Amino acid sequence: MPEAPGMLNVCLTVDVDADANKPAPGRSESVSPHAPGGEALFEASWEGFSALLPIWKEHGVKCTLFFEGRAALAYAERGLRKEDLSGHEIACHSFAHDDFTGHCSGICLDRDECARNLEKSRSVIKQVTGSSTIGFRAPYTRTNAALIAALVDTGFLYDSSDTGKVSNSWQLQPLDYLLPDGRRLREFPLATMKDSRGKTMGSYLWPVFENRRPIEEYVSAVERLAQTYPGGLFLLGIHPWHMNVNENGKAFRDRQVNANLAAVSKLCDCLVGLNNVRFVTLAEALLRISPPGGERMVRSA
């Protein structure tokens, strides 16, 4: 049953994918910079994820983990156990960080191709994690009508790829995609907003790990949102590889790695301590937060 407004719901979303992955023209899947033969690497991703798990456990924070299928396989080879993921929601991030819309690769997948990718990803993720997936985030956070329709066709209950601008017209509520045949897909958008200096900031924490923003600015943003939009849902986003390498795949020094992990720990500690904020997974938000903040019509795919 939906709960009465009062607290800001915060979800820490984690895109579990290849190290500093980049799109590659002419191929759907992403690659890691400087990798031999255009491969996808997972060493920094696995090291970061392994270091983050005990931080989340220490603070009692349950995340929504958007796994690539190939990342799930790579993690399994490195010793991931199903029990390591206890309490976290497992969701889907495609099989190989695929460019569904063809925006960068030039290869746009049709509805059936999207559906096959989703089914393959979901099967592999369940094999590794033991969990079924009901949620999806598109690589590069790009969707189109074919992908949205394929998500509904394959039984996904929500997407979390769009980005909304926090304003009087969008106050951190979920939305619904409405297909021509009347079927719906819940959308949990990421957010952009103004910081205390009037500059735009987003849900992803990458500026912290690249030394462009202190973590305190995100804590302050959540405090402001909690006062202004009680009952809303605010998403934060991270990539595990960003603990260890920068956006171009260059390894951080140990001091920076430690600082990045400390920043995540501080964020969790501060937000857990707020009496008007609670952490939720998106699966929990699907049950708790309604009604949706609007509809988006999807043309025929």
C-alpha cells in the first residue's frame, strides 16, 4: 500500500558495468579505453564493487544494482557470491552496455533485437545472482520507442533511464510510459537541479570522484530536497569502476581511491542520520510511491 508523504525517498543506484566504458562506432557493445583489441575490462569495476559492498553493509544501505550481463559473468569469475548481494535489488543494464538507440554506434536495434538482448541479459544475471530482474536502466541513459516497448514485452515493470529537471512542474515523482495498446511502464527518472550557487548538478556522483565537487554538496542537496519535496524520490548514481580509475580509464593513486570510498561512506552516514530521509530500492519505490507524476505517450515501435 502506498505510504503517506513525509520523508524523501533516496535510492542509491549503481551501474555495474565495464571499466570507464565508451561507445564504439560500428559495434553495439561498449569497450574500455586503452584495452587491447577493443575489449571490455572489469578489474577496476570489480575492485570498486568489492570495496563498496562493506561500506553499504556498515551503514545499512540497500542499493539498486543495474548489472550488465557480461559484468555479472566477469564478477562471477572473480568470486562474486550470491550472498554478497543480500538485501540489494538486482536490476538490468543490458548485456554489454549496448547502444540500443544507435546514437553512438550507428547500429539502432529494433524492437525484437532489443527484446532478445533483454532476455539474454536477464537470464545471465539471474544465473549469477540468483535474482529475477524487474527494472532496467539503459546504457548512456538513452531510450527510444522500440526499447520501451521491448521492456514491456519482456515483462519489466520499470525503467530508470530518463532525467527530469527538478522544478514546480516535476517534483521528484515517478512517471508512466503509456504504450498505444494501453500497457504501461513506470519510469523512475534521474534528476538535475541547482546547487546552492545556482549551478546545475545531477544525480551521478562522478564529479566527486573526479575532484570537481565535494560530497558535502550532494548531502546539502538531499537536505534541501527533503524539505521541499517530502514524499518524492531522488536517485543517486555511481559506477563502481570510478572508485579506481577516471572517466578515461587512467588509474587513480591510492590516496584518491581512499578518498572516493570515504566520500561514499560519508554520504551514506550523513543521509542515514537524517530523520526526514530514508533509503529505498526502486523495487520498494514501485510499491510505496504513487500516483505517478504524469504520463508519456510512446509511439508505435
